[in-house]
Amino acid sequence: MAELARTLPASWYCSSPLYQLERRAVFLKSWYLIGPVVRFLDVDEKVSFEIAQRQIYAIRVSAATEFPGKDDLKVFDASTGDPLPSHVTPTGLLFAALSPSAPSFHEFFPDLEQLLAKVDFTKRPWRRSIKYEGNFNWKTMVDGYQECLHCQYTHPSFSVYYPPTFYTVYNHQNFSQHVADPKKPDDGLFLYFFPICTLNVYGGGMSSFRVCPTEDPGVTRMEFDYYHLEEGAKFEEYFQFTRQVAMEDFELCEKAQTNLERGVYGEGILNPEKESGVAYYQERVFDLVRQQFEEERDKHEAQGDSSGTDSAHTSRMVKIEA
Ligand SMILES: [Fe+2]
């Protein structure tokens, strides 16, 4: 029997040194969905983001066509003014990385664009964006997004449309596709992009959220962007429905984090079928953190430097799982 995946230990949800290691190991080496190109229609308007304490902005620099293409959109580091790696997909999504040291877009997401080709992302205009903080670690929210065992209990209204019985998650390199009913693979597009972005397209609506870590590992800023074919009452109805689901998840995450911080929960085995999305992304986090830790330890040792308290602390935690 294959070995069952275990969750990350609770300490990984509560430790500042571990989060600093995640910043270097995961966040500075990843790509982020910044938004559909329709979010950036106005020339010279800076749309700002903060991801893992890096301030960045996206800007439309030219308007040769109705919707901005790859030459019209640029992403910059707001602190240095330096350009950052960015990519516009053929059907209209802007992605960016936080550092030139990140792998290329196609190395990071080798099989993403063929899936994105099914949707024209210029069709649904941007309607609204909101953000707020919650008392949970960024992984507490991603854990919940990556499985639907909690859906029937937590989301009674959502479960009417998407019965969790058939819910399946397909894991690809650095992204997961959620399919509510495998018999209807074209019924909406629900994607998680490692590490912190999601995209949810169904009917006339589309939403995207970013699970932005703050410096406090127990606090996360949720950022949502909403798009819809229609404005007015139709949009408001869609907005209220998605807000209801988001607030149900928010409440669940704050309670789960309380258990993680109080030592109620240590770690456990993941369901290989129903929690494969959680197992996939947690393994990516663990592998990248361990790799970073080993590289930094080797560098310190080569320099004869044994003073790194961060390394000593994370060493103990990495050993828990290694
Ligand atoms: Fe949920």
C-alpha cells in the first residue's frame, strides 16, 4: 500500500521564522495571477498589490487594441521601480513573479495555457474588489480551498449547485483544477494556482482571490476581485452568493487556526482521494522549504557561520517532517 500523505505540523501555521523561510523558498520563486486583462483597461493607471511584503503594481502602458495585450501591460516592483517578470496568456490573464530569480512562466506552469484556452477572459468586465484581514495562516485558507469535505456542512447553499459527492481535484504542476461533476467537465472553471491565487469562472460571473500572508503568521489578508457579464441586480445577486460562501470559509478558517495555535491539532493523515489537492500543495510547500533550508544551511556552514537562529529554529521544525 502506498504511503499516505500527512499534513504539515501545526507549528508551520504559527511560526514567524518558518514564514520567513516560506517567503524565500515559496513566495519569491512563484508566479501569481494578477488578473484578467480587463482589470487594467485605463492607460497609465497603477493597480497596486502587496504579496508577501513585496509592493508591486501593474500598469497599462499603451492602447493599440481594445483589450491590453502582452506588450501593453507591465508589472513593476514599487519599491525599486524595477520591472518584474510578467506574462499575458493568449486568452487574457496577466501573471507576474516577484523576483527575476523565479523560473519562467512556462517552466512554472508547463500545462496551464491549454486549459485556459477554453475561456475568453475578456468577456466579463471587472465590477468590484474587496479586501480584509482574517486571523489565520495563509495555508489554513488554502487547505480549505483545496478540498470539499467541508462543503456540505459549511456551504449549504453552494452544495445545492455542486454536490460534494462527485467533487474531484486534478493536480497539475503548480496548479489544481477542481471539477464539481466529472461528467460535466466544462461546467465552469475552478482553479488554484500555487501558492495563493484562485480563479472561479461559472455562468456570467468570475471571481479571483489572493490569500496574502502578512508578517504575522496568524494573520492573512484576503483580496477578492469580481467580474460579471452584467451589472446591477444580476451582479449583486452573484456577489451576495459568492460572499456568503467566502464568509462561511472565513469563519471556518478562524476556528481551525485557533485549534492549531492552542495545540488541539498536531498533524494527521490526509484522505488520498478527497484531500489530494491538500496533499499536493502541502508537499510543494514542504519540498521547497526543505530545499531552501538545506541550501541556506550549506551556505552558512561553508562560511563558518553558526549564528543563524532562524536556521536553528526551522531546523527543528523541518526535522519533524523529514
Ligand atoms: Fe469552503
